[in-house]
Amino acid sequence: MSSFEMTTESIAAAATGWRKGSRCAGNGACVEVGALRGGAVAARDAYDGDAGPVLTFSAAQWRAFTTAAKAGRYDLAG
């Protein structure tokens, strides 16, 4: 089965070490990330947990995203 054929449930089950973001408010409105084989990363809404959709990213895609986020690229103008 290729990664494109995996179901949301099988991806969620394959991910290990699910953890919430450090800025999680504790009200369930958080993102969780988990490790997949080969350095890939799975992300999901903490409120839905195993029942919700899961997005997957390669290690390079996740690294690029987190680097840009830390640099403020996605900050909203206030």
C-alpha cells in the first residue's frame, strides 16, 4: 500500500509520539503532530484526535514550514 492509499485511520495509527504545540491553550483548539517512518510528519486537529483528518508532510516540507513560521512569515498583521 502506498502512502497515497493509506486511510486517515491508518496514518493516525502509524504516527508515534503525538504531541500538541507549545502554544496550545488547553481548550482543544490545538494542532497535534506525530512522527511517521522516514522522517515524515503527520498533523491533525487535537479536538478531533483519531477521528479527524490527518495531513502528512515530508521531512523537508515540515522543516520548510516550521522555519518560515518561526521567522514570522505567517504572522497576521494586527
